[in-house]
Amino acid sequence: MKEPTEDVAQQLAQVGASLPRIQPHDEFASQIADQVESFLIALKAVAVEGNPATGISMLLLEISQLLLAGARLGAQVDFTPTTDYQPDIGPDPDLDELRLRLAQLFGGVDTYSFVFDPYDPEQVESQLSDDLTQVAADLENGLRHFNLGNTAEALWWWQFSYVSSWGNLAGAILNALLSIVAHDRLDVEFTGELDRVAAANEMLEEFPDADG
């Protein structure tokens, strides 16, 4: 095989230099990015559809999967950004419409309470719509870094914001959603039992015993 000429070798070197370098955390970052993107797509779809019957169940599933991604981030050694300052990724997205649609979806169960720090058990009152929107904002910030090729920055941000913000919020949201589902299913069964008791009492009143 002939050796490439000097000009060809230089061209190959230039092409090689322009190719993205595979970093140790690239595969892990891609997996987290896929989960983040899946959650954001599902959240926006649920908000647009505005159907509590299917939306709450879908969010219960998506939040559970998101928390798995968060746990994987939390289990990693601290990621370090490549620069002291966050690279410019443009203006923050406008999520007000998402927040309003979610508030309409949850209606009377939008406001809930939770303990943010179990070692400092002060009860906090919040809104599911606000907290889901905050989680989305944290995740989207990291996703934009990832899509622009700032893998180290994306991983650092996702990990930092998981520990400091969205991980705790997502856990509280999951608990609230589970509570909604539990009340919906268990209270219906309990009400049905009361209905059967009431119906039985009516029948007894219609057919008094012989001594009456």
C-alpha cells in the first residue's frame, strides 16, 4: 500500500482534528439525555392534552423513570465542568404556558405539602404545576448544554441540580401523584362498600321482621 502524500496526510489530519473526541462520560451522558428528553416530551404532551385520567398516571411513570436517572447521577463521582463559567446557551425557554396548563390539569389537587429535608422536618406548601415546571427548567438547561456538545457542563449541571433542587422536588411530586392515585382507587372502593351497606339497610327497612 502506498503511503499518503504529504498533502493528503495534512488533509486527513485536518479532518481528524475536526471530528468530535469521544469522552469517557459520553455514553453515560447520552443515556441521561435520552431520559431527560423523554420526560420533557411526555410532560409537555400531558399538559397539552389536559386529561387528568391519563395524565396523572403518565406523570407517575415518567417521574419514576426520571428519578432512576437522577439516582445514577447522584451515585457518580462529582463531575467537573471544563470552564469556570457556564457557556452561553441562549435565553431560558418560556415555560409559563406549560405551568398554566399543568395547573388546569391538576385543578383542586395542584396545591400540596411536603417535607423538603427529613432531617429538618419543616412542612412546605407548594404547587405541583410550579414544581414540575421547575424540574423541567433544570433538566432543559442541561439538555441544551448537551445538544451543543458541552457534555461535561451538561453532566455537572444535571448532577448539581439533582442534588440541590430537582431530585428532591421530583421525589415530593412522585409521592403526591401516588397519593392522588391511591385516593382515587382506595376511596372509590370504600365508597362502594358504603353504598352496599346503605342499600342493604334500605332493603331491611322495606321488609321488617315478623315481630315488627
